[in-house]
Amino acid sequence: MSVHVEARNVVKRFGPTVALNGAGISIAEGETHALLGRNGAGKSTLVSILTGLQAQDEGEVLFSGEAAPALADRDAWRRRVACVYQKSTIIPTLTVAENLFLNRQRTSGRLIRWGAVRREAREVLERYGVDVDAGALAGDLGVEQRQLVEIARALSFGARFIILDEPTAQLDGPAIERLFERMRALREQGVTMMYISHHLDEVYEICQSVTVFRDARHVLTRPVAELPHDELVAAMTGEATAAYEPRSRTAGDSVAISAAGLSLRDRYQDVALDVRAGELVGLAGSGSSGKVGLAETLVGLRRADSGTIRINGVAVRPGDVPSALRAGLGFVPQDRHREGFVPLLSIAENATLPIAHKLGRFGTVFPSRRRARAVRMIEDLDIKTEGPEQPVGDLSGGNAQKVVLARALSDSPAALVVINPTAGVDVKAKQSLLGAVEDAVGRGAGALLVSDELDDLRICDRVLVMFHGRVVRDVPRGWSDQQLVAVMEGMEE
Amino acid sequence: MSTATPSATPSPPPAAAPAGRLRAGAGLRLGRFRDLTLVPVIVVLLVVGAFVDPVFLTVGNLTNVLQQQSALALVVLAEAMILIAGKFDLSLESTVGMAPAITVLVIPATAGGSGLLAIPLCLLIGAAIGAFNGFLILKFQLSAFVVTLAMMIVVHGLHLGLTGGKSLFELPESIMYLGGATWLGVPASIWIAAVLFAAGIVGLRYFRAGRALYAIGGNPDAARAAGIRVDRVLWTVFVIGGALAALAGVLETGRLGGISANQGVGWIFMVFAASVIGGVSMDGGKGTVLGALTGVLVIGLVENVLTLKGVPGEWKQLVYGGIILVALMISRVAGGKAQD
């Protein structure tokens, strides 16, 4: 097979930091090639160089053996490479049609012909099987549809090479399956793809070969079939890591989180659950199962239509976060960027927000005490930082998530609700996050872990599975992936 | 501005999954009405005005309303474009007074032939202020709000300093002409505003450069990825905005026959009120020039009704603000979506 895309000895510096240090990749025609590495390994930098958004300082980029076009020649780049970026490049205030043909709308003279733009947009959507109304506002689309529009737009330039940068980060199980089906169909038609993800199982499912970067350097390139899981993780982390071993423990008698008769229209109906002290309970289900809505109700971010919630034996006011916190709850919200932290405030301030009242009297906060607490948290959770005064906004995804978890744990909560803690977080950070949750449970907290990741749920003592707004099964530890997925998809054996 | 060549019909790419259903662009047609949520408000104002005073619904009075608002309308046009592109310009109001004032100081009434250069010079001053704003915001990477707040003070300060705080009355003929002339029975300033608004409506709807404003205001990174030269487009918008504000100054000067030291001062609040009740989002990416125009009309009609009703000057502000709030609520209810 001939080489479709190649980057050789690429060096890229940003001031004093070296983002890529003589790294390279070689992707064969028609294959789906995974690019793996921990946060900060240089993946994003390579993507921006391969898509022509930034120039490398040294080294070269070749497409089918020819040198890459000049940086300013956007059209030439777009004919060679298409990219679905991690961050959405859809403009929410414009229609789907206009998003598809942004800055290349069909014109007569210089006037845009809207009829032609809409017609061509419908053609593109139809050609790629995207069931979306070309006249709809892009902001009204769901995450999956928006991504499909981005893929259709990327392909409509005629590129035969697509980069998919963490496309599954925000999709639920069935949507990921549909995306993979689409990727397989594209591969059959000879499209070359580079696939970036933190989910190793996805790499094994969809990719033929894999390249691993570590610390801005190329570590290995191998066919996926010849690379065992442990070896891949070892290549990414630079050390042999044992697979995460769930710990065994015995639950206490008292109930940490208890809900009875909870219902919220269009989300979940008549849910009852009990999480005992010292118990770690998983909550699984597809994106539409209502699991996140339920968890957000438990912590007070949403208000149920009916039902009661007790935290640590205390009935909490529905829809009132402070009341839940007072009862001894700590939680990690779904979207850390929106609800998790204040990016401009320091780690110390973010991590101690809920316990500010314990750091001084009469509304004052002693900086020295806050600093001491923060230093301890940074050690406990192994947060990579310059110090407690660094703003959380500067941290990588995994470390920012650790700060959010540190905050949830700051008051030694009796009850803990954690929603998708490992989303967009690399292998090693994942382990320390899950370890911290298990530590808290070991100290006697009752925890509810909501996750889309089967790997996260493996540490749970039992997993409650939701389907269409109801808790349908209580699965004890020792399940297999197939079993759990079957229950989540409503396919009872 | 960006004029990347249109790539021809995309080369035959692979057909992926089975084709999906096709639906008509119902959302788009609905979207068009969103610009016109103020039309009911205007109708109400016309009806109320007719009851308040029989003079209200005469051609003479309505022409008068339009003429009075034409200068403000140009500034609203400028601000609407800047807001749609996701930026801010508070200094426009100071340009309205300062650009003609400097022009008159450079080209006195006695200049004779060189008086013809007065309007081009005035527009150039406005454009230069816009260009300087653009420089500070784009090249220096400062916040548009703070930069133009400072520039609002600086430009007005320059006006006061150079004129000694006095009103200017001896003006060249040419700078007076546009604000007072009548073409085909309609004041020239109405023609000018009408033509420029028409150009704005067409430009922002049917030109790539115009659509680029929406793209930049909606998501600048996505606009850049689509090959739009974001900084260049924004800079151009600031320059056009400054020139429009200067032209507004010319119209206002001609209408009033002089340049007071306070010309334009306080306009910016009306400008924002008109833009926002007209549906232009302060967050960028949303709104239309037509919507902004309806906003100007609402403000003009309210002012006119209040004057005809003989509301005392001291109470006008209160009634004015209250009516703007009501208009906001009506357009919010009619538009359906939460305002931003």
C-alpha cells in the first residue's frame, strides 16, 4: 500500500516548550490509523500542522508523496485533508446550509444565491446520509447531528483523508456505534483516516494501525492486531502499569444516599435507590436513559416533580444544592468546564470553595489555611501543577478534573455523586481519579458513580442500570461487557 | 475582504450510509420573521399616535420623524454590523460630533473651492478613528469594550479641547448641504439613510463578506478554519463604522445648522437600545440590519409621540426608558426565544 500522509521529523516549539520534538507519522492509503498519547503528548499540535493551521518549525509534511501546500492556501489544504476538530467548528447562529458552505457560498457575480446554497446543502447531506434539515439553525441540532454535519462538510471539499479528533468524547453508546458504521463505510470507499481517542477499546475496534506519541516524541507505530493492550498502555505511559484492580470492601449499615419515588417529566420515573455508607454504586445507561438527570437531581442541580431525597439520613430541599452540601454531599458535575470550576481562580480557591466557612470566622478566609489545605489535596490527588496559586484554567483536562474531585472531597463527604469523571482524561489520570473515589469510599463515604465508561463502572460494588427513565436492573460485580451493554440497550436475555 | 474562489461542485465523494430524508427549509422561513418582531410594536405606536394627536399621521410629521432619526439610524447601522461581528464600539457617539468639528476647523467657511473637500475629509476622520480602534483591538488584542470606552472619552475630549468647548456656527456650505437639502420632495438625509440601509441589508445577506460577519460573531475559530480572514474583516467593519458615524455627524450638523460641543453625546444608549430591541444580539452572530432599522423606527416614533403629547422634558427620559423596556418585552414574547 502506498503512503497517503506522512510527517517526518517534525519539530514545533511554542516559546520555551517543545510540543513536537522530531516526531512523525506515516499513514497508508485507505487505512484507519490511530494516534494515541497522554494529554500533552503533542497530538493536537500534529493535528494543527497536518491541517495547515500552523507551520512546523522543522521537518516536512507530505501528501501522497508531494510537499504540503503553502499555509495561506486554505483551499488547497482542504482538498487534501479534512478535519473534525475536538472543538465544534459549527456556527450555532447560522443555518446548517450556510455552515456547510461557509465562505464558499455559490454566487452569481458577487451576490450569494441562497436557493443554490440550500439545494447544494441538501445534496451534500443526502450524499452522506445525514438526516438533518438544511434550513435548521445549527445551534438547534444535537451533538451527534452537529458532528455529522461537520463530517459531511469536511468530505464535501473532496478530501480523501480525514482527521477525527476525539469524535466520541460527547457521544453515547448507540451514537458511537453509528459513527463507527459510517467510518467503516468510508474506509470501504478508500478514505484514509486518522483517529484520535482516549478510549483504547475503540482503537481496537475501528483502527488497523496505531502510532503512539509520548512527551512530544514518536514512540511506536504498529498494526493494532499485533499490539496487546498492556503494551499499548505501557507505550503511552512509559511504564508498565498493572490493569486497575478493583478493591473489595464491605458496606456499612447506614444509608448515605437514598431516593424514593423520584420522577421528573421526560427524564425518569418512579426511581428508588439506596447507597449505603462505604458502598460504591455505579449508575449506567444510554444517553437517553435519564441517568445524568437523576444524578443531577440527587445533588440538587435539578428539581424532581415528585419524590424525596435523603442525604446521610437528612431530607434535603429539592433542587437546592446548598442544602445537599450541608447534609454532607460532595459531587463532581457532568460538565467540568461549565459547572466544575472557575477557570480564572487558583487551584486553592477552587478546591476549597465549599469549605471556605471552615477556613476562618465571620466570613473571612485565611489564605495560609487555604493554601495548606490545597497543598494537601494536590499531594493526595497527584495534581500536576506549578503550585496551589495556578489558575485552574491553565491545567490540562485530567488535572482540572482532579481539582473538581478534590473540591467534592474537600469536606470529607458522607455521600459522593460523581458524574462522568473520566471524560476526556488520559489513562493515568483516569486511574488516579478512580483511585481517589475508591479512597473516599474506603473512608466510609457512600458513592454513586455515573459513567458512560464500562471501565469506570468495573470498580463499583454493584451497577444500577437505567433504561428509558427507569432503573431496570441491579447488576452485582463480576459482569461482562456484553451483559451490561445488553441491559443498557434494553435487550434482556 | 475575503473573496476565496468558490470551489466548484464538490468532486464526487463516496456515498456513505443510505440517503436520509429531505425536508424543506421551514426553519429558514420562520427565521426571516424573527427580524420583524417589532412590526406589531410599530403598528401599536402608529395607532396610539393617531389618537394622541391628529397631526401625527400626516406625511409631514412622519417625514419629520424619519429626518430626525436619519443620523441616529446611520450610527445604529454601524453598531449593528459591529455587534453582529461580535465586537463593540462605544466611541461612535463621540465621532458624530468630533469628525465634523475638526473638519470645520481645518476647512473654515471662507475656504471657497476647497470646501468641496469637507465631506470627504470628515468621512476620512471617522474612518481613521475606526481604524485606530481596530488597531488597538485586533493588533494590540485589547477588549473592544474598554478600548472604545476610552476612545469615546478621548475623541470627545479632543472635540472639546480643539473647539474650546464652544459651538461652531460658521460652517462651509458643503457640509451644511446634505442635512438640509431636499431631493424629489424628500429630505436628502432620508434618501441617504434609506440607500445605506438597503446596502447594509443586501450586503449582510447576499455577500460573502457580509456573511463572514455572522460567522465571526458566531464562532471566530470556525470562521478562521473556513478561510475567512477574521482580522481583516473586523478591521474593515470598524473603519466603515467610523465613517458612518462621521456621515451621521454631517447630517446632524446640516439639520441643526451648527455643531454644538455636545453633538452625539449620549447617543450610544439610544443606539444600543435600537439595536437590541431590533433583535441584534450583544453576544454577536445574531440579528439583521432590517431588525435594527425597526428598532430605530420604534425609538423615533416614541420620541415623536412624547413630543406631540407635550410631555415635559424632565419626564421624557423616564417615559422613554419605560417604553423601551416594554418594547423589549413585546419583542421577546413575539420572538419566543430568550434574549441575549
